[in-house]
Amino acid sequence: MADRVLFVDDEGDVCEYYVTALKLAGFEVDYCDTTREGVTKIDDPQQGYTAIVLDLSMLHGSELSADETMGGLATGVVLYDRVRTRRPGTPVIVLTNVLQGPVIDRLPPQTMGAFQLVHKIETDPFEFAEVVSRMIRPESG
């Protein structure tokens, strides 16, 4: 059975390449382009995910407040906290173009196997698939 990845990001055109690369690397991918879909999948205990990929800045939708997400700039941080509460131990990869500032400061330190921050612009889709593989399949990387 393939490892299953939840991918939550509202930049569908860009993410299509990352999702395709993950699939080519042997992952089953559930892609959500709205916060609502992401929250639903994160909260559903029937959905078994080996890893979760989150964008940092997304529209907060009706599920999250503008205040808690800093107007959408920190939606991924709020989703990260939700994953930690509902799916402790699930590796999380934040794929973003935001690399510094108050939003990044709200994330925990990076630890391989639990949390990884990946710069979208500097990481091509195949490199990204390797990052995900190394996180959840350390024996093969």
C-alpha cells in the first residue's frame, strides 16, 4: 500500500507539479485547495496520512478566524497546530515562499522526521518529493 500524503495549498497551478512529482515517487496524494477541505481531512480520523504538506499563507475560510491566521498570512501555522493536536507524530512539511518574519517565528524548530520547512521557489517538484521521501522513509534516503 502506498504512503498517503495530504497536500493543502491554494496555489493549484503551482502545486499540480508538486503533486505529480509525489505521485511519480509512489505516493498517494489527496490535494485540497481550500482551508475548508484541509480542515475536514485533518479532522477526519478515518483518513490515514503518512505525512501532511501545508502552505503557510492561504485564505482562512470560514473554519478559521482572520485574527488567529493573521488575516490568512499564518493559516498554515494554525493548520500545523491542528495537525499536532489531532494527528500527533504525523510528519508535516510546510511548502512556502515565506522564509522569515513573524509568521515563520510561530513555527517550531525544524526536526527531520517531524517538521520540515521547504522554500517553494528554490525547490523543484522532484527535489520536494525527495524531501518527503526522506522524512517518511528514512531508510530509503
